[in-house]
Amino acid sequence: MAKDKIRRPRAETPKGFRDYFGAEVTARAAMLRRIAEVYHAYGFDALETSGVETVEALGKFLPDVDRPNEGVFAWQEDVEGSKPGDWLALRYDLTAPLARVYAQHRNDLPTPYRRYAMGPVWRNEKPGPGRFRQFYQCDADTVGAPSVAADAEICAMLADTLEAVGISRGDYIVRVNSRKVLNGVMEVAGVLDPSDPEKFAAERGIVLRAIDKLDRLGTEGVRMLLGEGRRDESGDFTKGAGLGAEQAEVVMGFMEARRDTAEATLARLRELVGGSAMGAEGVEELATIAALLDAQGMGSDRVVIDPSVVRGLGYYTGPVFEAELTFEILDEKGRPRQFGSVAGGGRYDDLVKRFTGQAVPATGVSIGVDRLLAALAAKGRGEAEAQGPVVVTVMDRDRMADYQAMASELRAAGIRAEVYLGNPKNFGNQMKYADRRGSPVAVIEGGDEKERGVVQIKDLILGAQIAKDATLEEWKDRPSQIEVPRDELVARVRGMIEGQSS
């Protein structure tokens, strides 16, 4: 009788997830450290929240506003007696947990409360190229400050952060708009009734998405979505907002309101919002933000007032901002395109109210760490590949204590080091291991060296260069392996590594 075949699990990551190895983890850690330094310099404190929240606490403000309470990884706890188990979910961003934290601990926190948070978030959405279900975010928020000075500060800090991680001035722009201004335009266009905010909600959703697609579809494509709809190249039809020609022109005028100066842009926005009180309030808030940024030396080469910024989430109530990288990269088909957005945020004065019943002003920004790392790599400004450890080779199994002592001395001096722990029988395999680890130096001490009180230090970087490029004469003049007294091990290894980087 044939034995049942053992079914083994597949060794693969779940769809939409990926693994990160040494150099990638090191690069991310270095970026997070630089971002944290800027946030800390601005007076923000670190906060680390649970990776799991109740679905009730997360609320309806999920990544896709059209699918409330979807887009998350959620499960229900077991029933306890007659009480049904709570529904829990992995956090989909770092803002909803902040609202819960502030509501829960507000009596113990300073007001305003300034915090930053970094960590992974999870979204149960369809994955695609470069779009994963788990990714890192890096947020900074101010809770309890009603003044738009807090929004201006966030914009300035965002610009400083981008430069701190290696994005040059001229390769990015922070764009600022206001939901109040947009709502004022909607009111003038006849798709927002201040007395009945739910009226025309579907039409406003289509308008918002249409504005957000300006870069991809162009003005004519957006105009079609504002009207009856648009059929794309594949033949698929997207239903439009059904606005009349005059209504559509109001919205189009808003999208094209950006001028060469902040003053000219604000003047045009004042014209567009007409008699809308909300719109006028939003324009004046933008004017204040522009003045505050100008006072900090944040010119139009870093931060601009731009009415085309929408931001997708439904909880924004005032200023919204987005950091866009302006340099070109090549897409999957080799076509040039701008890299696009790497950070965004805005004011969300109603989010904490869900817990307390009282409006609490708040504003903040979220940086997409993985996109920012990809941007630096595209510009050739990523972290240099992490250097591997010095490898202390094993020539005699019985002298492992000697080798461990060498590694310990190197570590005590701040030099990354390890002893080879594989099968030492084949010395060539030890060298192959050091090469795969990216090791700069190998330390060799056989029985003869031990008796004479010396060690061999092999420069693996120079050795590779010599083997690749050098002539016989150059090879003789530039030996990649030297013999030094045992008590000079640390100093000579340090000198060799420093010489490699010079």
C-alpha cells in the first residue's frame, strides 16, 4: 500500500507581502533615524501604539472611503459568556490610533500634544506592482492646536525632513490647499448645500476623484468626469458627476487657479469662492499659512499654494498638503514620468470627536517610507550598501577560544566582527562566505602565526580590485594581505577599513 504523500507548506510570502533583507532593513533604519531627528528638533515626542485596534476605534475612515469598514485585516475574538467577541483589526494607518490614544489619555497629555510615530501599517487591498499590503509610515501630528500656525509648521518640517534624508531642493515641492476652499467652490458650483452636507455627496465624491486624476488624465479627461463620464482606452466607462457646463467651469477654474505667486493664487481663489463663507475662511487660512512660511524662509521653491491638491481621505476639514518629488524616472515600459507623491496630510478636527463628543483640532502629515527609499534609489542617493563584518577565519578547530577573543577585541573597538562558524575544513569556502557577507577584511591565524605571535590581515576589497584590474607589477606593489603583530590586530584592521573608504 502506497504511503500518503506528505503535503509540505509552500515556502513563499503571502500575496501582497514581501521580505526585507539586511541592506534594505539598514537603509530604512537610517532613514527613520534621520526623520526622527528632524521631528525631535521641532519638539515632537515619540509614540508607539499597538499594531491592533478595535474596528470600532478605527471607524469608517478607511483607505477607500467608498467601502466603509473594508480594506482592513480584521477578525472577531471568541465569545465570552453571552458577550460577543470584539472585532479587531491591524491598523491601516497611524492617525486613527493617535485619535484613540489622545481620547484615552488626554488628561495626562500636554495640550497641544505633539507626537511622531513610525511603523508598519496593513491594508487589505488588491496588491500590484510596487503596491504592498504592508508598508511603513512615518507620521507627525499636533493635537489640540486650532491655529493654522500648526499646519504651517508641519509643512516647514516636511520640507526640512525631505532635505535631511537626501532629497535636494529643486527635486521636491510641498503643495498646500484647503478643504474649506474646495468646499466653497463646490458650494458655488451647486454640489454642496451647507444646510444639508449629505446632499450631493455622491457627486462630490466623483468630483474629488476627478480632480485627483488631473496629472494622469489632463484637463479634458477631468472635464469629462465632471460631466457625463469618460470611456478609457480599454473601452471601460466611468460614470461622471453629471455637472452642467457652467458648474464644471467653476471646478475647472479652481483646478487651474495656481499662479506664479502665492498672492496671485489667493486673489484668484477669492474670486472663485464668491459668496461662500466657508470658502472665504479657507482662503484667509491659506494666506496666513503662506505668510508664516515666508517668515521662516520657506520660499516657493519649497512650498506653494496649489488648489489641485485634494487628498483622498474623507476626514480632512481644513488645510491639506502633499509632498511631491518633481524629478523624472522611467516607468515599467521605459517611459519618462515624474516620481510623484511621497507624503501627505492635513487638518482633521473631527477625528477625536468620535470618542469624546467634543471637537478637538488636529493636523499632521504621513511620509511613505518605502516610496521615499525608492525615490532615493532612483536618484542614486540611497544608502551605500551596508559593509559586512570582519571575518575571523578558523584554521584550527581546537583554538576557537583564540578566534573568539580576536572578534571580541574588534567589537570592543567598535568594529563589526564575527568568527566563521561553518565547516572550517575548506579555507576557500571561508573566503567565499566572507565575500557573500560583503566583508572588508579577513583575519587569518594558523599554527605557525600563533607560534610567531602574528596574524595575517587580508584586505578583501583591495584584493577584489587587484584581481579584476591590476597588472602583475601593480599586484606586486599593492599586496592585499599583510602580516602584523598580534597585539596590533585592532589598530591595523581599523586602518585597513578606513583606507578602503578614503
